[in-house]
Amino acid sequence: MDTEQAIAAVKAATLIESLPWLKNYAGKVVVVKFGGNAMINDDLKRAFAEDMVYLRHVGLHPVVVHGGGPQISAALKAAGIESEFRGGYRVTTTEAISVVRDVLAGEVNREIVDLMNEHGDLARGVFSDGTDDARLFEGHKRGVVIDGEPFDLGHVGDITAVDPTRVLAEIEAGRIPVVSSIAVNDADSDLALNVNADAAAAALAIALRASKLVMLTDVPGLYSDWPDRTSLVPLITIDELDELLPRLESGMIPKMTACRDAVVAGVGGATIIDGRIPHSILLEIFTQRGAGTEVIPNEKKGQS
């Protein structure tokens, strides 16, 4: 076998390896939370868009949920608004929320949609704006307790309800919904809330009864004993995760909590993967090796 035939054989083997996964996920909804370095590196952004288009063309229904921390910080700085964080949350004043909303629903959402639409009319932006037909996420304001004292975070909230009607309409039309993590205040629909994108992805995956939730991060997965890099956990049950959660570093807690909540509520599986690796989503969904850390129900232990 010459070199070209050997290369072709490897490619064919990779395609065949994906067959069981294609059969398993065909026609199913897969929610992907887009974040981390993949959102600010142009090559990774393009690779991500290609992955979503590929998933759609092989018969899956990808749904993208995104935040935009770096872009929000840059826009606030340009507007002369100082970025302040308390208890791990961005303090979002009335002045700041308009910038946050414009960045998420405008700049970031539009860029992701445009990258996918280079391959055809495939993607649409979906976000809450307070009108009766655009209340995808509803939420209420949250605060934090710092040094024993309550602190008002402003326009920051937790999701209390999800109406997936518009997302389902885009899926039905054969398009890829791209969802911004903005919610409508359930007490006042004129007030927007900045909500955690990890939590938004999990809430939407639950509402859509998704077969899988995939979270892009800037680490290879969950480490049981960080910074020991030999402690990467490929598979973890709900009970095991509950035991580990209090010991995790602060940045990983909302991601793993979102995965936990999704699986407990019936989402087929939830995986944290390294978004710094081009096409890591395809590796996770379509290969036996997979990628990252998968959270599974307790009853599936020993079956995977």
C-alpha cells in the first residue's frame, strides 16, 4: 500500500468509526456552550463554525449558546465603564447592561451566525428582548453575600423559566439556533439580565430535552486533584461529582454544576471539553476516544 492509499485508509477508518455515533445522534438535539479561548481566536472560531455546520449536515440538530466575557470587558472599557467583579460575578449596572446586551445579541451573536452562514443559509440568532414572542429566558435578579453583607450585583440574574418555542422553530426550519445568554426580568420585562452562559446552556438543554450538552472550556476537562495533571477524570457520576464539587476551583464550579443539573433533569449526557483544540467537538461526539470529562447518571456507572 503506497502512502496515498495509507492516508485514504486512515480517513476511511475514521469515517467508519463515526457510524455508531451518527446512528445514535441522528435527528437529536445537541446543545453546545461556546466559550473560552475558542471565542477570541479566529482560527478556533472558524473551526467551531465548521463543526456546527458539519453536525447539521450529517443529521444532528446543534444549538449554540454563548456568553462573551472578553468582548464585554473590551466594550465596557471602550465606553469608559469600569468592569467590577464581586463573588465571581460581573457587577452590571443599568449603564452597563445596555452595553452587555448589544455585545451579546449584536457583536458576538452576529459573528458566530455569519461564520456558519458562509456555508449557506444555516444559522439564526435567537435571544430574549422582552417582547411577548421573544422571552426565551426569564429570570430574577440575584445578589451575593460578601463578608457577611448582601451585595447588589445590578442586572445579574438566575434563570427561572425557559420558553424554547423560537429555538424549536429554527430547528424545525433546518437551521442552527445561536442563543445569547440574556434573560428578561420576570418581575419587569423591560429589564434585561446578564445570566451565566453555562447555566443558560444547561437550562436550554433541559427545555429542549437534548441528547447531549457539550461545554467548551480552556482546560482538557475536570481534574479531581488540580493542579495534578494526571488526575484528569474521563467519566464521573452525579454522586461522585457532588462529592467533588466543593473542592473545585471557582471557575470550574458553574460549568460542572450546569452539567450536573442537565443530567439530573434528563439530558442524555454532559461533557466538558477543551475548546483550544480545533474540532474537539467532533472528537467528542464521533470517536471512541472522545474528549474531556463526561458527566453521567449514577445508574450508568459501569455501562460506558
